[in-house]
Amino acid sequence: MRLTIDRLPVLIVGLLFLVCLPVAEWAVGQPSVGAAGPFLKVWRVYDHDAAVRLVAAIVVGVLVALVLPLGRGLTPSEITERTREPVELLMPVWIGLGLVIIVMNALAKGRYLFYATAYLMTTGPHAVVVASSALSPLLPMLSGMIGRRHRALSALFLVVSCAFMFGSGTRVLCGLVILHLLGRVLGGRPVPWWGWLAGIAFALLALPVPLHNRGQATHGITPYTGATIDLLTGPDYLSSVWISFAENIAFIVPLVIYCTSVRWISLDQLLVEVNPLPSGVTGWPQIADSMRVHDYIPFSAVGEWGSLWGIAGVIGSVVVFGLLTRLCLLSLGRCTNATMPVALAAGIALGIIAAVQFCEYNTRMTMRIQEFLVVLAVVERIARPSIDALQARLAGRRLGRSPGGAGPPQVGAAPASPDPVRTGPVR
């Protein structure tokens, strides 16, 4: 089995639970973990045997989704080779897309990016807020893609992306470096192993920052800056890294245990969650409050299916999630025209976000991200023949206009004389 890019989101699910299991085992014995707040009742149900059994079932589902042959995927080195030329060809498109994402985020947050009296305050229309949230992980990837030719603009995209994520108090900030490195790969630049290691280290060290900032009385870049400086210079910062990881990432293990113990989840409720229609049509508002532990803690998607069908539901949900994500990324990777880098970049970003959502959030929130991924794959596949034909025509016109282009022979033209044979001693 090759380590192809379509398998990355599935691997993330398995690795997250495998890493979080020992951390949860350690955290459950710490008095500071879940000592206060809504997380407490989730940690109270933690059980070693149940944790091992459920994580083992998740790993089985991950292995099934990984090994099933769905077609030949692309390795990171193959992506680097295939995307270098189209990225260079459509460089203005990537720059324009990055600028559009910046404008959308600015419209969504407005003045609340710098100062807000409540968390997640926005000024833009709801559609703009949703779209900017879904597209924001693309900006650091675009930064990596354009860095080969436009280093200053690449740095600007990365800094602006960091500012939006920091001011919004989102945990996506932790993946900023990894997303940028994925963009470098798509832009035709290989990334050494230590670069990925640095990206993981940044994710761990940055995790306490958005979590700490969310607890402030006021929000936005201005109050968050002072709070972050206090956090980083405080004596308990390094210990807060592990506590934050335990409470917010390793928390997925006790959350799955809690959700599988809930007995009121029905198939009708889960069908409402997977329904792609707007929430007002599906009846989601009527059941939303019952599908969460607390206002800030939605159920776990894998736990919801485990509550309904036990271990079979856990394994099945992981397999379905993995196969759907892999099929979309495989389809996007088969594109050979110049739009392939941005389509694949968007697909990878959505796949990674969906993997994290699947571990931490309910089925409905996971499906919203996967719906974006499915729509992207379907639209790209439908548009592919037209884009291929357009690219072929443009290439033909450029070839015909070039001085050395092989145009049709002119009637009555004398045949070209053969190259003279060179004689004499070879020097």
C-alpha cells in the first residue's frame, strides 16, 4: 500500500485516536483536567476498557478504508512533479483567489476582527461568513503555492492568514504551518522531513493560544495580543500545552465513550444530520439541543453511530467517511489540466478539516464539510472535458503564433533542404 494523498485524512483519524488514547489515560488521573466547566461530566464516564475497545474499532475501520483498492492515488512526490507546471501557468489565478479569500474574510469579520464584545461576532452576510470560514484554510496553502515566484506576496498571504485565524480565535491556527507546507508541495517544491516535524511542533505549541483567548472578556486581535503575551511569558505555559492537548484533543476519547452511552439517539435523528438540505427544511433546529453535551460541546460523529449500532456503527461510520473522502480526492487527483493544483489543494484542505470534525464534532458538522468536498469533486469532474478542450485550443494557438511553430506547409513552397552532412575530423 502506497502512502498516497487520498489516504491522508483517513490516516489523521486513526493517528489522532491512537495518540489521544495514552494522553487521555494520563489526563484522567490529573485533578486539573476537566476539574471545572462542562467537560467534567464527559471525563467522569471515562473507562479504560471502553476506551481501548472503541479506539480499536476505529483503527479497524481506518485500516479497512485505507486498504480497499479504489484506484491509483498520487504520492506527495508525484504531486510535486505534476503540479509545478500548471501552478506556474496559472499563477495570476492563485494570486487572485488568495485576494478574494482575504476580501471575503474582511467582509465577514469587519471591525470585529480587531475588537469584539463577544466570541465569533461577524458583520457580513451569513453566506459570506460560511464561505469565508470554509475557504480560509486555502490561504496558507496558496501562500505555499506561489512562494516559488512571489516570495513577498507569499509572506503577505501567510501573515494575513495568521491574523485572521488569530483574531477569530480558531484552532485552525494550529495547522497554519502544515497547510503552508502542503501548498509548497502543490507548488512543486519538496518539503524535508524536518519541515513536517516543525509544523507538528508549531501545532502543539500554538494549541493553548486560541483556547486561552476564547476565555477572554473581549475578543479580537487587540485583546488577544496582550492575552497571548501573558500566556507565552507565564511560568505555566509549557504545562498548559499538555493540559490543552488533553482537554481539547485527547478529549475525543472520553467524548466517544460518552456518546456511545447515550440511548436517545435514533436513526431518524442521524438521517436529519446527513441530510444536505438547509437546516430549516430538515428539522435540525428541533433536535440540535439534544445532540450535544453542552452548548459548546457537540456530540462526536463516530460516537453517535456507535450509540445507534454499537461497535459495528463505529467501524461502519469510519469506513464510510474514509471511502467517501478518498473517492473525492482520487477524482480530483486525476485532473490533468491547469486547474488541478487549486482543486486538489481545496480538496486536501477540506479532507483534513473533515477528518478533525469527524473526531470532535457531530455528524451534521462533519457532513457540511464533506458536502463541500463532494460538490467540489463533482463540479470539477463535470467541467473537466470543457477545461481540457479549452486548454488544448489555447495551447494550439500559442503554438501557431510562435516563430518556430509547426504550421501547415504552404502550397508551392520549396521543400526544405536537408541538413548538410558534416565531414572532416572530429575534434
